[in-house]
Amino acid sequence: MDNRLKKYARLLIETGLNLQKGQTLVISSPVESAPFARLCAGFAYDVGCREVVVKWTDDALSREKYLRADNAVFDEVPEWFSHFHNDYSESGAAWLAISASDPEALKGVDPDRLRRTSIAVGKALEPYRRRQMTNFFPWCVASVPTEAWAKKVFPDKSGEDAIDSLWNAIFEAARVAEDSDPVKLWQEHRARLSSRKRKLTEYQFRTLRYKNSLGTDLVVGMPENHVWEGGDEKTANGLVFCANIPTEEVFSAPKFDDVNGVVVASKPLVLGGNIVDGFRLELKNGKITKVSAEKGQEFLENELSVDDGASYLGEIALVPYDSPISNSGILFYNTLFDENASCHFAFGEAYPCVKNGAKLSKEELKAAGLNHSITHVDFMVGTPDLSITGTTKDGKDIPVFINGNFAF
């Protein structure tokens, strides 16, 4: 375990962030994950990091706040919190987010408090989010087990056994093994993703049609000069990094006002410390016009209403059903993993996936057909029988997915 932990931490610092000498590193971490955060800090200083700054999170204290704090708090964002994110991002600091929350940490919390917090934080941190979405700085999201999360994933196991099982699942998904070099394996994996995204970009599909037996029947319009991303990301100054470890996706941005039909979620969604499951969205001219869910519908509806752009799609991502995380058969209740086991969409903010998109203003991106919002929420739609057909500008239909996997 110690050897794999060190390999994993090194992978996040050297491959995930490609941390540079003299660069500041910000780590966001649950308090339970302090030993791993310290390990990452050590590797960061080994490569010449200027300073490691840690922002701790605590599910238990967050729950207490949402249940018991003064009602006015949820419309406010402390000045220090805004400065922390906006100032460090402006300086070009690298960001490592250790995503390891209890999927139901906020069960029973007033949904309106969560909605108001999303709005307040989204507005206050807009400069930070804009820089992240345009890769102004290198960032990476990764995970380590916490007891509450591990017990949700492996409910039939004891606390320690559940944590060990989740560690093993994370190592496997991240290509971290005792007898191999994960940095080398990730170089090979990213090269495969790069080849796929180049081919998709060359097609310049006008539309993509999704169909499966769950009831998804959706036609997604694509902007002119759209590009597909995935695997390797680049900052404005050309620094290569990997924003998610693990990752299996290639992604782009739909034309926000040209999506029509029905899409049905294929996996539960953890949203603001609550689980949303069995949900279905209807879209007309890009806008989500009808929502239904078997569980957590109020939380989903609240997130879709934080601003005008929240009810439009901002991301389209392709992941083969026969991918390592999907084939593990594990439902992680963590979007980092579950989205990389399944084709998915996101409602809300779009990544600037058009030619020279990182250099365009919000207004220019909107004119190019990309959505803008203070939120960005991924949800999974992939199934073993999913078909996706791309239609080119000259009307030619090309199979993209057949039976849940790439046709090419």
C-alpha cells in the first residue's frame, strides 16, 4: 500500500498537474485525507514547488452549518473565501482537488439553502471558475477513500475492509499497480485519447443522435468549428496537464440552443450531498423544459434554476461502455469515477470547445453557440445498448457508438 500510495501521489503531481519549479500548489482536501495531502505536498516540494497551501473541508461541519447556521449565511460569501480562490487562480497556482465526500452528507438539509449557496458561491467565484474552464492554470481532480464514502460503495463490508476495497478500486482506475510505472502508462493512455479526439474533431458533425432502451432519444446540435478534448489539457502558456485522474472521456460542447428530445440518466447523481436517481430530462431548443426523478427531484430542479444557463447543456462526453471503470461493476457515487464509466452530459457552463475558444470572451463564446452558467453538473447516460449517430454537414450519417462502444 505504501508503495502504491507514493506512486499515486507522484502521478498526481507530475502527470495530473505537471507542477513546475517555483509554482504554488493549492490542495483542497477533506480533513480525513490529511495523510495523503501531506504526501502530495512532499512530492510537490521535491519538484521545487514554491509553497503548498491547503484548504481543508469537513462533511460533518458542513452538515452542521446547513442545518443550524443563521438563514442569512446562505446568501453570503466571506471576502477571504472569494480572495482565496480568485487571487490564487489569477497568480497561476496549480490546484489539486481531492474529491472524497460522503455522498449523502447533506441528506435532510433544506434544499433552498443549498440552492442559495450555489448561487452566492457561483457569483463570487466566477473569475476562478472562468480561469479553470479555460485552463488558465493547471488543475487536477482525484480521490482517496473516506469511511463514509467507502461504506456507501461497499455497504456489506466493515469500515476498514470497505476503505481497503475502495483504495484498490481507485488504484486500478488510476492505473497504479505495484509492478508498473503509472506515469508511463498514463502517457500511453493519453496518446490513445488524443488520437480519438483528433478524429472526432475532423468529422465536424452537425448533429449527434443518441438512442437507447432506457428511453433516451436526443438530437444534439454541435457548434461550427467545435473541437473535442480529453486526456491532455494545455494551459495558455502550453503546459500540458491532466484535469481528471482517472479519465476515460473525450468531450466537447453542444450548441446550447439546438438540443431536442429526451435523455434518461443511467446512473445516480450525487448533487450537493444528496443522491438524485431515476431522472429524465426533456429538452426543446436546448432548454430543459421538463424534469422527473424517482429520488431527489427537488435538488435537481433547484440546481437547474440557479441561473438562466443552468437549464441548458454545456458538455457532451463520450466514454465507451467497455471501459475499465465500467467493467469493474462498481457504482462509486462519485462523479469523477461514474462519469468515466459512462457517456455523459453536463448542464450549465460549457468548456470553450471551439477553435481558439480559450481566447474568446464570454460574449464571443455565447455567439459561437456555447452555454454560460455559474454551475456545471455532469450526469451519466451511457448504457450497453447506446447508439450514437453523427451527421456531417453534407448529410452523411456516420456511426459513432454501436452497442455502447465506439464504432471506430
